[in-house]
Amino acid sequence: MNRTSDILAEVRAAAVKRRLYLPHAIRQMARPERMISSAEIRAVTENGEVIEDYPEDPRGHSCLMLGIGIDGRPTHVVCSPKDDYLAIITAYIPESEKWSHDFRMRMKP
């Protein structure tokens, strides 16, 4: 099993236990132009894919996931699996000019 599939398995296992939304995530989800629901976060963590892995994150091993939200909109979630829960660090709707057409790769500045 490679490192990306390891973090994906950890995310899915932690998400089943509980999701803890950090204050930054709540603020970002509630922005009027985003309005990302907890159901969308659940869909991303349960069905999405890891597109970036951050094993050296000071908050603990984390990753960026891509999934499909309301009306098929792409949604990014940064999360970190813990022993008893999945920490939702942030969530946002990726901007098309900053990401590849499939929202999997950052565009070079």
C-alpha cells in the first residue's frame, strides 16, 4: 500500500468515528459565496480522493481531498485523521484559474 492510500484509509476510518470542524473550517464553510454543508464534507471524506498528501504538517499528517459537492461542484477539504476523530482543517470551492481543469493539480504561478 502506498502512502496516499494509507492516509486515505486513515481518513475514512477516522471519519466513521467523528468529524471535528476546526474554527477555520467553520469560517470558510460559512462564507456566503461557498456555503459548504457538513453533508458535502461527509461526501468528500467518504467518496473523494486524496490529491495532495502532507505527511510533515505540524498539525499532524494531513491531506487535501477532492470530491463532488452540491450540484456537482468540486469541493476541496483539508483534513487530518486522529485516533478518535477526523479533524476538518478547512474546506473550499477551488478556483478554476488556480487549478487544472479537473481540480486535481495546482496551476503554476
